[in-house]
Amino acid sequence: MRFLGLATDYDGTLAHHGQVSESTLRAMERARESGRRIILVTGRELEDLFQVFPQVELFDRVVAENGALIYRPGTREEKTLAEPPPPEFIEELKKRKVEPFSVGRVIVATWEPHETAVMEAIHELGLELHIVFNKGAVMVLPSGMSKAAGLREALAEMKLSPHNVVGVGDAENDHAFLSICECSVAVANALPTLKERCDLVTENPHGEGVTELIDMLVEDDLRRLESGIARHDVPIGTIDEDKPVTVTQFYANVLVAGPSGSGKSTLNTAFLERLVETGYQFCLIDPEGDYGTFEAADVLGAADRPPDVDEVIRHLESSQDNLVVNLVGLRLLDRPDFFSVLLPRLQELRARIGRPHWVIVDEAHHLLPSSSEPVSSALAQELHG
């Protein structure tokens, strides 16, 4: 499954006039039953959210206050990602008669046309705060705080990558978090500027649009959109007057073959570097120790210490860093058996958390000899990347 997470905005997306319909609630339950995680990404403060949406437990995480606060419905724990607003800033807003305004754990929120007074207060006090606009709302947050920052933190808690998430929104402050999701979706009522930058625009508005998206997720994991989500594809070369040749990031498999000295290692290294640039995690099985100096990856195993399968899985699960599994410490005859045990474990890990996104098998004849039945059985399963 490619899309293990659904990240959704609340007002104007999941909800219409602050309320979520029964049909949308049922769709959210279907998404959870399919094994997917649901993350709410909202500018609202928690207390306000609880009042309008008592079914918060449907979410695995809530990213509130436009990214500054994470709430875990399962344990009712909160985690703030920045310091609370300075008291002198609150007093300055009162002096300037900015009202109404609210103060959350981190966020300070008011409405247009008070943005000028807010900006003047920030400037006069020399504070590192910035303003986020959202359909007339004026939200003040510490520099660096956004829905994208909050979503990244929430996903890290759940051991998920943004590359395994589809996001849906409708307004200005949704640009940030939608841009980091593998697939970005705008509901039909979204702002035109948001629609222009998204991979998909639903036919229906508000919660009906989210329901439409969930139905597609459950039916085929958005496989129908594969050709339309090309912004993450990896360029590997050009043909026909510089027409780019790219590799899709999920459903493709790549074989690199050729005689010694033909440039296979150069191409492989370039491909790995592209994966690093785009944030996809890889696990490279290295029978000859050729990638021990690749700077963008951790290494397990050495000539005097063969790697352990459990160790490999623990590393990949706990970290989104790339990994090279060095097999030099294993006898040549033992390498296919090691791989036949490791590959199903990697497939199980991908089923749970979507990572590693790519499994690179260097010197494949070491690990996939034609006489090795266990490896043949493992490869019989559906395998991408």
C-alpha cells in the first residue's frame, strides 16, 4: 500500500460551516478500517476544536494551531513545538485595541483588518513572529511554524514518511503541508491558486470531496492517478533532444545490467543521490562492500561483523535515514540465505510504515542465484521499488 496516511484540513475541507456530515464520518471510519492513519491539520485551537468536533478520537494525530501543537487522541497528550507568545506581545495587542483575539498554547489569532496593527506590534517589539492568513483569519506564530512543520513532526511520531501520505485542503494556509505530501488534493471549493498546485481536484466540495478521496484510496490506493503524480519522479537521463527520462517512485522496478567498466556503479550512485535529494529512503544490500563510503547512508555490517536481520529492521523502522547493509562479513554461500530472510521482513516493514521506499540489490548474482529456491519464493510476492 502506497498511501498509508491521510492528512486533512478541517474548516472548508472536512467540515462545512464548522460541522462534519455523517457520511463523511462514515468515510473516515472506512479509511481507518483499511489500515490507514488519519491526521487532522488545522489552524484551530484544541478547545475550540473539541467544541465543534467531539469525534476527535477518529484521528491518529491532530496538528493544531497551524502546526504549533500536536495532540494524541489515544492518550490525550499534547506536545507544543514552540514557545508560548511573549506576554509583552499580548499586552501590546490590547493597547492597540486589537479585538477580538485569542491566545492558544502557541498561536495568537485575530481577524482582518487587524493585520496592520499586529505587524506593527511585532516590528516594534522586535519579535521573531510571522503572520499566516487564512480566509480572513490572521494567525501569528513563531518563525518556522507552519502546517508542514507540524505534520512532519506528527508523521515522525508515527514512523511515517510524507511520501506515504495524501493531503487534502482548501485554503492559503494549506499550501505548506500539501506541498510535502506525496499526493496533494484540493476539494472542489478550494481557492483557485491551491487547485492549480495540486495533483487532484475533487468533483465535490467540503466533506463530500474528502469522502470522494477516501473512496478512491480504499478502492485502489489512488493507482488511477499514477501518471498524474509525476512531480516526485526521479530523472535518470534524457533522449530525443533533451526529453527527460524519469523513474516513477512507487510502481517501478529497475534493472541495471552491463559488462564490467560500463558505468553501472556511476549510474547507481547517481540514482541513489537523486533518491537522497527527493527524500526517499533506500536500503541497499551490498555484497562486496562498495558503498561503505556513501555519505548519505548509515552502514550495518563489516568484514569482521556480519549484519543481523533484526538489527537492519530496527534501524529502518526507527529512522528515516538511508541504510547500506554490508555483507562482506558473510560467506559467499551464506548470502542468498541471508537475503531470503531479509527480503520478506523488508516487505512486511513496508506494509506497516511504507518504508524503505527502495530496496537496492547490488551484485544481484550474489544474492539471487538461479538455484536458490527460498529467494525465488520471496520474489514471487508483489514487489515494487
